[in-house]
Amino acid sequence: MNPENYLILAALLFAIGAVGVLIRRNALVAFMCVELMLNACNLAFVAGSHITGVLDGQVVAFFVMVVAAAEVVVGLAIIVSIYKTRRSTSVDDANLLKL
């Protein structure tokens, strides 16, 4: 498969994730859309690395995966704390946690 096709797929996945973040009000769905956007960036980095012939894009994709793993831990902790206090994962209820 042509590497440019992977870049088109990455752009399509990123657009789907961006629309999901902007439209959905559920924090879990928005969180999954952010993960989809990060994976689209990883695909673009690896495809760009294949096009140029150097391994820099693959190294950057690895670091993005490490940051995404840390984001999952922190993001899910925040979502669980919001759910415990409000019994809802709606993004609109998150601003009610202020004192």
C-alpha cells in the first residue's frame, strides 16, 4: 500500500476524533476520541518515517504512546472522581466541582 494512503487515513481518523471531541458531551466518549486523534498522529508519524526513510517518526510515535499511557491514567482518574461526586460523566457537570 502506498504510504500516502496511510497519511490520508490518518487525516480521516484525526478528523473523526476531532468531530467526536467537539460534538459529544460524555467525558468517556470525548476521551476515546482524543485517543483516536493520538493514534492518528502516530500513524502519520510512522508513515512519514517510511516516506523519508529515517526512523525519527517511529521514535516520536513511541514517545506519543508513552504520553498517551500517562494521559489515560490521569484522565480516567479525573473521570472516575467526577462520576463519584456527580453520578454522571457529562462534560457539562465537570465545572460544578469548583468550591
